[in-house]
Amino acid sequence: MRGPQFRLHLIEKQGRRIADRSPARAFTPVWSVDQFKGRITMKQYLNRPAISVAALALGIVGVALPAASASAAARPQIATQAHASSTCNGYLPTGSVAAMAATTDGGGYWIADSAGLVAACGDAPNLGSVSIALAKPIVGMASTPDGGGFWLVASDGGIFTFGDAQYFGSTGALHLNRPIVGMTTTTDGNGYWLVASDGGIFAFGDAHFHGSTGSLHLNQPVVGMATDAVTGGYWLAASDGGIFAFNAPYLGSMGAVRLNKPVVGMAATSNGTGYWMVAADGGIFSFGNAAFHGSTGAIALNRPIVEMTSSATTGGYWFVASDGGIFSFGVPFYGSAVAPVPVAPAPSPTPSSPSCVVSMSNPSPAQYTYETATVQSNVPNSAVSISAHYKTTTTPFSGTTDAGGSAHQWSLCRLRSGSGCQRGRCLVFDEFHPGMTVALRAA
């Protein structure tokens, strides 16, 4: 078995095409402004795709995952419970999402956050998450050709493999001039490239080095890359929309156009004759045969877009926001990893003014009879007392109301010398006369 290979090269001076130079493929471009907030898209004049907007589908799943902890044992796991409107197996902390990748059949995708937690959606298998505390955050993700695995890359170039993804090397032990910002794979899945923000390229496995911008002074940093499936080359995208093509056709860029928001990612068509770039506001820029299916350029987003990926099956694309929200255009929506908004507890009802009513079983007791006093109140589980008044006699009674606000009953009785009540509490009266009222009141 061949061991990991690592190749680091300085920029090649020949064969490099820089954004805004003459395109490698001859076509007549036209600048057209679509209805999405004045977004400008370069398209081929003779084969200009119609602008259409896919329905925007959003979903929220239902089990929270905290951020990465200091130890592997304490790290959270993706929960298996999901919201009914989503097929994702969990959600990620808001603002932490960093990358996404689609399965080969376009039937699902993975969403990863900066701590290496991964949510699987659609038919994407749940292959786990990074189980250790990371030295640097996750910044990129790529799937294997058969959709049975994926790689995660950290900003220091550390590589993490899941499923059938193979490890071919990393830059985790190297001192980099600039941090890694993304990755892409070879078409057979036996190699991958890492790209740094200065455009430095690191090739592993059967990935060939075709050039870089590592020794150039860039106007804006590189933010992503994509593979040309036909030539085996690659494109780099800068945050100003500039495109750098290496052994791949240059099809245009946004380098000379003032953008509302910076570019944050890119994806290529499956036949290598087109690519898209996505901005932080969800604006889409399509070149070559990459069709425009819609954008969120005119929508106020809760969080910025951080990455995009495309479907080889439909030719559409998804992009993901930093809160895990997924926006699908020309492709199915399989759910999102948005954490639910915490619901504030309902305020406690304002208690009404305490009230207490005392009643007798017989307001006009007969001579030598028992009387029962009952308290009804709107204050549950509270101490209560009453006083019985008869002629010059006042006798207190105390107790506790129950959960419904009712108090225990007190027995009031006549007591004569040598005889009287043997149960309950007794109110001492000289005598009861028919028609005589014993007055009770709440103390």
C-alpha cells in the first residue's frame, strides 16, 4: 500500500491565468442584471440560461449540540431526534457552521461546524463527528466519489476522515504562512488539495500540483477552490470574486465588479465547463455552463452564507449559513441544522388579591349541637386562622389551606361542666339558644 504523499510547490510562472484576463474559452460575454438586488451575472450570449427562482425551503431540527469542550470525553454528540420538517439528525450551535458537502447522488448532504460536529441530512449517512478538542477550527469539507465518506480540514491543514474517506496526508505539523481556507478532491477520491488564504496549494495522494498564487500579492484573500473534473486541474476563488485557473479553463470572474458582500465559496459543474461563486449574502455568480437557479441576494438573512456545494444530478446547488440554515436552488431541500430559538417561559400570572370566606354549617345552631366552620380562599397551601365570637367569648382557630384553597373544618361545640365535646377543637360557649347566631370571621 502506498504511503501518504506530500508535495509543496512554489507558484508556476507559466500557464497561469489571472482573473479578468482574456478567457481561455472563446465566447462572447454579456453583462446582465438580474432581479436579485442588482446582482450581475456573466453568461454566454448565445446560450443564456433563463433566470428562475427555486422555492426556498427552510427547516429546523430539534436537539441542541453545545460547542466543543476541552476533553474528548465531554464532547457532545449529534442527537438522533429530528424535527418533523427535516431529515437532518441534529442541529449545530448558531454561528458555528463552517462547511458542507453533498452526497454523489444528490440525495443528501452533511453540514459541519468549526468544532468538527457534523449533521447528516437526507440520504447522507451519519458517520460521526470529530471526537477530540481541535487546535484550530474546521474550515472545509469534501465528500468521497461514492458518497460513503467525507474529509474535514482545519485551518492548520489537519485532516479528519470519516466513512470510506482515506487519509493521504496533511499540513497539521507544518508552519503555514497563511491558514487553510478550503479543500477539494480528485475525481477518483484518491487524493485532495488544500488551499491557503494566500492561494498556496498543498497536494496529497494522486492530486497533482498545477500551480498556486502563494508567491503573488493578492488584492483579496482566496476563500475556496473547486476541481475541474475533465482536466484534473482546479480553480481558486478570492473574496473579491477573482478567479485563478490552473490546468482548468478560465470562464470569467467578478474581480472588476464591486460586490455588495464578499465571495465566500465556489463550486464547479460536473463536466468542468462552468462554476459558481456565492457571496456572504447568498448572491450567486454563474460562469460557463453553470446555470443560475436563484439566490438570496435580496433576502435579509439571519446569518451570513459560509459555503456552497452543487449537485451533479440536477445541476443545482445548495448553500449554508453560519447558523446551519440551508438554501436550495434547483435541488431538493433535505433539512437544516438551525438550532431552535429558545422560548422564554410564560410569565407567571399576576396573583389576584387574597380572599377568604368563612361559613358555618348552621348559622343559627340549636342548643347542645355541633357546629362546623369551613374556610374557602384563593390562596393554596397557606396558613389561615379564624376567630369565633359569641357574646363576650372569642376563640381562635388556625390551620392550612389545601391546594385548592380550602381549609380544614373546625368543630365548634357547646361545653357544659362535666361533659362536652371529646373530638376536634371546641368553642367554649355558656349555651346555645335557638336562633342565636355565632359570628365567624377570617382573622
